[in-house]
Amino acid sequence: MPLMNFFLKSAENKAMSVVSLVVVILALAFFNEGNRLHSRTIDQVINEKEKSIDATVTDITLYSLAPYEKRLFNLLATHKEIPEALVEQDRERLYQLTLPLYEALKRENEYLHVMHYHLPDGRSFLRMHNPKKFGDDLREIRPAVQHVHREQAPLSCYEIGIYGAFYRVIHPVFHEGSYVGALELGLRPHAIMESLRKQIPDPLTTFYVTDRWQKVTSTLNEEFLVFGEYTLVTHGEPMYKQLPPDLDLSIDNQRLTINGSTYLLHAYPIFNDFHAELVGGFVVMQDISRELSTKKYFMFRSLIFTCLSLLISLLVLYLSFSRLIGKLESSRSDLKKSVTKLGIEVDERKQTEKKLHKSQKEWERTFDAIGDFITIMTPRFQIIKANQATYQMLQADPADLEGKFCYEVFSGSESTCEGCPATDTIRNGQICSAEVEHRNLGKHFLVTTSPVPDETGEFTNIVHIAKDITEKKELESKLRQSQKMEAIGTLAGGIAHDFNNILTAIYGYIQLATLKVGEKEIAVKNLEKANRATDRARQLVNQILTFSRQTEFEKSPVQISHIVKEALKLLRSSIPTTIEFKEDIASRRSILADPTQIHQIIMNLVTNAYHAMMKTGGTLGVSLQEVTVSESDMIAELEVVNPGKYIRLEVSDTGYGMDEATREKIFEPYFTTKEPGRGTGLGLAVVHGIVTNHQGFINVYSEPGQGTTIHVYLPMLEYEPEKAASAENEKPVGYGDERILFVDDEETIVNLANELLTFYGYKITIFQDGLQALEDFEKHPDDYDLIVTDMSMPNMNGLQLAQRVKEIRPEIPVVLCSGFSAIINKEEALEKGVTRYLQKPLAMDNVAKVIRELLDKNRKEQAPAS
């Protein structure tokens, strides 16, 4: 108390007391602010280290196998040879097919190691990572693979065994609907962890979702700690054993103290399965003990320094003139405040400039990332700025475009492009769109223009966006063509059905008349001419059905080079010498085809090429080459084109060529550019139908005045077939006295069958209704030896009649005839119990031969064994 009175006796002492109190307060504030700033610095160091760990671990997510289930599915779907090699157990072929894919995956993911084929019986078949080891029994050591064998469904899991931990994706392999094995990809988490340890000094380990991994063997030198739904692997680190048992790995930034050291626990859920569900990841224990120790040491040192400074300051104040000290302290305080305020203003200005710069850069990156062509223009169509896509399309630098007129750059004209919506935007100030064709670029664009207002709302500039829709327009055109072809094909099927019935009657009556005129040569010759005319009509129907893809042909291995040479030999004599032939038959390989149809392709294409040069002469080229069509070569057709090996037939001419409008119509039926009397217009339509029916495709290249080249691609057989044995001589028509049930809704056909088959000695019962025929058969099932029935009939069709008859008498032969049916074809009819399938128009002598053959065969099968 006396000391206090001493200080307060004079104004000087009072002032010194006040200043001393201020100094003490400032010292405490300095101490507090210093510690706060240092703590924030230490926290920032911890956060920066955490961000570095996050960035390092995040880079590893690129190697997760989450998308690989879909990759495996697409691989097996697009490489049909892989399931074939696996089902044939051709290890060398499977290895050669898979090696490029395996090497590509290894380059893509350096931690991917295992690629493994498994057989359904539990044996390994091929290890791409160790091809020398195979055939070992994995049933006891690989439960995940056995699960896929059992469920025949894909699986994604962790599996820990004698070779360490692996994150695996296992996919079932099917061939023609049957399960033939499994394909596996495996990634080594330990290899990833070792890579992380080189970059992260803190303790690192792995964790897994407990019910999503399998410990295959108990002989591992690993310890597993279970925390709720997660399992953590210690990897020999004793520190992990001291983790609290109730630890929740799903909580990030947990602070733990172990053996006097403090850690921040970070759990990184890196690996997900193909359902985006967590399977496992990594745990990092960030050691922050050093930073916390530094913070404590700084606080203690700051406290000592502050106390010493305070004592010295008070001593100086006591020994100095209090007013002077007061003025100095006041000036110092004001200066400090000014400096602090100025520093804050400078920092704020820097932050504002940094944000503006960042915003500008982000806008420019976004602007250049857009794939459509974007320009910003003045109302006079002068380009102010364009995005990167525009520069790339025009192959120009920014300096070459800025300041130029839009129409000058895009179309090379002196005025706005026809149909450009920018003129409407300038007129009404609204967003406008239109489709614009740029002939110089050879493209169609969907152009959208939008007004750009300034801060006052006034219209200043225009944003011009052009989207390339060329491919879309081409696909729309092809779709319309395909729909047109489909509609004509449906019409062709209906015409063929009725016309074949008419031809059957004509065919039959001509044959019947031929049989009955005997030796009258003139009548026989006339009938033979009528027969040939009928046959030409039948061929015309087949052309129509070929075009519409509704006929079934017997395909066999054919060496196409022989057919090409034969056709050219026939045509050479009828084509004048003003046209030069150039042949390049380089391939001798075979295709699966109908020889008559291939002959028809060559005849039609070469005849068209000849007609294109009939007046001017020129060169007609025919070549046959072997080519390989890859996925990158596939053309955007409406039908899917399978990559593989093809025989390419090329027919070219140096004639007048075609423009684009003509090329789009050449495969339409009855479209022709020839003079009247020089063609029906079915030629190329038939060619298109034949090629499509043989799983091939056609490309046409032509320009006016430059000639035409047509490429026909037909799938090449992978093997060369053995030569077929020569056919036996055709047997004559046989006679008989058996009982035949003949059913057809056409009156002329049943009457014809009755008369002609009676001529050959058979006893015929005819019906024009399938239901009536069935009722008669049910009453008298043993009265008939064979049944001939039409397919398309009212009340009950021929297939239904055949099935009901077979239920009553399974051994009776049934012959099914059809002019055209969208319901069933030959293969399906035979599968459903029909004995023989005949295509109309019917040659009745051929029907008689088939009847005799089936009756003789049936009698032999029914005869008792001797």
C-alpha cells in the first residue's frame, strides 16, 4: 500500500503507472497474439502435411479395379475367339489372343499383376503372369474362384493367401450360352503400399471391409485387427496393436496418443467394387508429436521473453522521463496501427487480384474445353474471341481470326451465310437457332446465336455456337433408306407367296401336259419353252426375295476366285473390245456362300460397269483381295459390321460416274439411270440383298466424270474345306400305289396334284382346309402312308397340322411346302418334326421323287429285322 501511494503522489508517477499498465497489457497481448499466430502456423504445417498425404494417396485411386468388371465383360463380348479358345482348351491360342490385352492393361495399371483363366472343375488353365504354371487344383486355396464357378456371376473382393493380398475381379466366361470358366484380374495392394511408403514417412497399413475379403490360409505372418465392420492388417507393426478396440475407421482425423506420441488417423477408402461399394483402402497415422512439442516449447519461450521484456520496459519507464516515454509510446502505437491497417489493405488487394486472375483463367479453360465451335462477335460479325475447337477446325491461330468477319472465315464469302440465325438475333435481340450447311467445310452445323448485354442491359456482342451435326444428318438419311427397304421387303414377301402358288400350278400343268403328249415333238418343244419361261419367273421371285432378305439358300464353302473367272469368261465374249479388262485375282481363299448368288453379284456389277462405258469405252477392273477390317476401320452402317478377315471383290470402271443424290438411290429396287429396255432396276438391289444375307457389306465410291468403284466385302473362312465328293446321278421319278393325303388351300394346286400323282399310280385324297384334313386323319389314321401340306392355310396352317398328325402317328412322313412364310423357315420346320421342307413353286416331278424317296425310306425303317 505505501508503494502504491508513492506512485500516485505526483502526476508524473500517475502517468508512469498508467503507461506501465498499458505496457503490461501490450506485453500480454503480444504474448497471446504470438502464441496464436504460432499455433496457427503449426496447424497449417499439420494441414499441409495432411494435404500432401491426401494428394499422394488420391493418385493411387487411378489404379483401382472398380471399372474392370465392365472392361472384362466388353473384352469377352468383343473377342469371341477367347471363349472359343478356352472351351477348346487351346492354351497357346488363348495366350496369343490375350497377350496384347494383358500387356495393355499392365501399361495402364502398373500395380496390376494377375491375369488368370480358371476351368470350372477348379483347375488353373492359364496364368498370363506365369504361363509356365498351370493345371494345379485351386479348389481348397481359392474360395473366391469357386464362388464364381458356383454362382456363374462376377465377383470383386480382397483375397489374402500365400502370395500376399490381392484385390481381385473375377468374371464368368460363357460360350454359346454355356459356362466354360472364369477370367480373373488381380492387383497387389502391398505393391501400392510400398510405393506409398516411399512418399509418406508416416506409419501406413491396409484395411478391408470384413465381409468382403477372404483369408485363404492361416500360415501367413500377418495379424488382423477387427474394428466393427473393418479389418486392419498390422504388417508387423506393433504400434497398431495399441489402437483402442472401439476405434471407428470411418471417422477421419481422429487424434490418438500411443507410447507418448500423438497421431492423426486418416482412413482412405480407395478400392470399390463394380457396384461402387467399398472393399478396402489404406490407413495412415500422421505423426504430429513434433509439431505439438514445438508449440509447447514456443509458448514457454515466449512467456520467458515476454516477462523479461516487461521488466526491462518498466525499468526503462521508471528511469526515463514519463511524458517523453508517453509521447513515444503514443507515436509508436499510432504508427503500428497505421502499418497494420496498411498491411491489411495490401493483403486484401492482393487477394482480390488473385481471385480475379483465377476466375479469368477458369473461364478461359472452360471456354476452350467446350467441343462445339464458339466465337464472340460484334454486331457487325467481327470475331472478338474464339475457343480452341474453332482454331483447330479452321487450322488457324488466334491472330489469324480476331478482327475478321465470321462469314469470311467460315465460308469465304463477302456477306452473311444463308440461313445464319445471327441476323435474327441482331434484329430482335433474342436467342435464335438454325441448321446451316457450309459447303467449303463439307459439314452441317446447328448454329445458335445469343445476345450479350453489358452492365446496363444494352446489347453489345453476340455469342455464336456451331455444333457439328454432319454425322447425325448422314445417319438420319441412312435410317430413312433402311425403313424404305424394309417396307419394300415386306411387300415382296406377300407378292412372292401368291405368285409362287400361281407358278406351282403353271409348272405342274406344263409337266402334266408334257407327260401326256407322248411323242408329239412340236407340242413337247412348246411346253419346254413354257417351262423355261416359268423357271425365269421363279428366278425373278427369288431375286425379289433375295433383295428383301427373305429367302433361305444352301450355303457351302466356295472358292470365289473360280466363280469370278467363270463369270468373266462368259462376259468377255459379249463386251466389245473398246473396253479393256484388267484382272487381279490375288486371293484363292474360300467363303461360306451360295455359288449361284455370288455368280449373280459378279454378273450384275460387271454388266453395270460395262453399261457405264458403252458409248465412250474405257477400262473395267476386277480384283479379288484378302483384307482385314479392324474396329477402327468399321464404317457407321445401320447394320453392325464385325471386324475380321474378309474377301474384297472390287469392280471399277472409268465411265461417267455418279453424284451423291444418285449414289443414295442405287440400291433401291427399280431405280435405274439406264435407257429404257436396258435393265429392270433390280440388279443392285438384288446385289445388296445377297451381300447382306451373306453377312457382308458394300462400299461405293464415285464422282461425276471420274468413274465408279464398288467394293463388296464377304467374310472369309478361317480354314480351307476339303473338296466335296461328286454328286450321284439324278434318279428317275418312281411309281407307286401308296395312299397320299394332299392339303392346299389353292384349288388349282390340289387338282393338279391329284391328276399328276394319280398318273404316277398313287391314291390321292385332297383337302383345301387344314382343319378338315385333320378331322379326316383322326377318323382314319391308318388310311394314309404320307402327307403333303401347304404352310399358309386358313383355320390351321401346315406346321400345326403336321404337329397334330405326328402326335397320332409319329412315324408317318410329312412334307411341308411354302411359297413364302414369315412364321417359319426350313431349319425351324425340320426341328419341329417335319420330314421334308419344299420351297414353292413346286416341280411336281420333284414332288413325286421326294414322295417315293420318303416312302421307301419309311418302309425300310418299319420293316422287321431279319
